[in-house]
Amino acid sequence: MRTARRYLAREIYRSCAVVLVALVGLFTFFALIDDLDSVSANFSLLNLFYLQALAIPTRLYDLLPIGLLIGAILALAGLAQRNELVILRVSGVSGLKLLTMLWAITIPLVIGAFFLSEIVTPAAEIKSSEANLVMLGRSDGGRLNSGYWFKETSPDNGGTRIINIKHLKANGGVSGIVVYEFNKEHRLIRYSEAKAGRFGHSKLVLDQVTENTIDDKAVSALAGAKPPPSPVTKVDTLARRVLSTTLTPDRLIARILTPERMSIADLLDYIGYLKANNLQTERQVVALWRKVAYPFTLLVMMTIAAPIGFMQTRRGGVGSKVFIGILLGVGFFMLNQLALNLGMLSNWHPWVTAIVPNLAVLLLALGALLLMENQHGVRIFRQKHRLRAEPAA
């Protein structure tokens, strides 16, 4: 069995590698053509190639399930055409035994996908975001027209601090900063503007700061509709101001990246930050569950490929099997997206949107495999049922 498993693994890995190279190359080519309009004197074609190269790990991560499905179908259909699967079946290897062999073959791919998801893809996404900030001066992820907004608890007075940043730069640099500071009663006590700043070591260093401090008696003074005896605000100009903050350069990048592109450790850190500041975490929690379920998705894809690849060639050639596999893969992708959107709208539990579609498709694929495995018994049962029904007729 070890020899058969190694032979199956070699054929499947070879087919999957060819399919993934073709898919990644095709999508990269389309993205390159789509971004050619951004080439200018300040953004060369070499810069465009660099950004597209940084996007390859993300594309590989996204296309790995469908590439595994198509590659496995191609490999199994080729083995079926050469009657090699028939030899395995005649030697006493059942369909379920073959499926367990295919699952064992998928384990190295699961390990590689985990390494890609936790190390390569987040690092490439961070580099891509920094490169976009440096080369193009923009990063559209999570940005409103007014800039990026962050909320945190102020360590100085236990109140709330809201930070608005116009532009993010590489290595924690920022520009166009506005800081709103509120007390525990949610009253604005200080309003600050800074032209530039930088995050690092739990500190926000602001340069060229204009600080407006609002007196505690401002509300009562203005409520009387009379000119106050003394100014209710104080304006100071500071060369530098240092604020203690829970924000870090990594959390700034997390604000830019989509949750699916973050590592599990970064997601947990960002979810903790959002919960500590009473911010919504549904999107990040769903992304965390989907990342946890990603290895299971690869096993589901291999399970889908098993009954299609085991079909005898007289019922359809390789082309028809690949076409069926593509349809099933696209359908599974659409089902996952539909579950994600419905789960977000209907407030489903995150594990439901991540696990249930995979589990449903896995059960359907196992049912199809068992039906093919016992089709002879099903045929005999139908004949007996027909014979019993004829005398009664």
C-alpha cells in the first residue's frame, strides 16, 4: 500500500503543480493587464512587476483548493484511463480505502497551506501594503474618504480617545493626525491636530501639534447664553507630544489588510484590541474560523475529486470530468461566499458559516462515493424490488 500511495501522491502532486502554475499565471497576467494604466513616470513597469510578484502568495492561497480539485481529478482520471485504478480495486482496495489514501496524500498540502497562510501570505501582504504606500501613496483597504479611524481607551483619564489619520506610511509613520479625547462622561476635553507622527513601542509621537484644551466649565458657561468671564478653551502649539497608545504598526497594517489575509496570531491580537475598545469583531471572528477551517476545505476538495476520478472512462472522458470538477469547485466557492454573506447579515455563529458548507459538501461527496462503491448492490436491490412489484401489478 505504501508503494501505491507514493505513486498516487506523485501523480496528484504533479497534476496539481501544473494546474496551480497555470491558474496563478493566468490570474497574474490578467491583473498585470488591468494595472497597466497605473504605470507612469513615478511608477515604473518594474514597480508593477514587483507588486504583482508580492500578490502571488495570496493568489496561490486562494486558488489552492480549486487547483487541488482539478489536479486530483486530472490525475485520477488519467489513472482510470490507464486502468491502474481498476488494478488497485481488483487487488482488494475499496473506494473508502482509496479515499483514506487520498486524505493522507493531502496532509503535506495542508501543512504547506498552513505555512503559506501563517507566514508567507501575511508577510507578502504587509510588504505589498507598504509598497503601495511608498510607490502609489495610497492603500485603499479600510479607508474612508476622511481617512482611517481608530478608537481606544485613554490610559490618562480612563476615557475614550478617537484618532483620525489621513495617510499611513511605511514603518508606522502617519500624517494628517487628529486626536479627539473624551472623559468618562463622554465629553470632549481635548482636540489636537498634528501634521505628522509615528507609532512605536506603545507610543504615538506627534510633531507640530496644535492642541485645543476645553475647560470643564465650558458646557455650563455656554448654557447661560452669555459671554463667559474667561476663555473656555486654551490653544497651545507644541513641537512634539507623546501619547501612550495601544496601537502598534502591526495593528495599523491590520486595519488595512482584509481579515482573511492576516495570520491567526495577528487576528487574535486584533480581535482582542477590538473587544477591549468595544468595537465590532464579527468580520474578524468569521475570518478566524474560516482560516481554521481552510485545511478541512482541502480535504473536502479531495473528497469531491474521488468519486469523479473513480468514474469509469466509458461514462465520460477526462475533459468531461474536469468540466464537472470545475463546476463543483465554483459551486462550492459560491456556497462558501453565500454562507459568509448570509451569516454576516443574519448574525449566525461564525463556526456555522465556516464549517457547515464544508461539512455539507463532504457528506454529499461521501454519499456519492458510497453509492458508486455499492452500485452493484443498489442494482440488485432495484431488480428485486421490481420483481416483487410485478406480481402485485
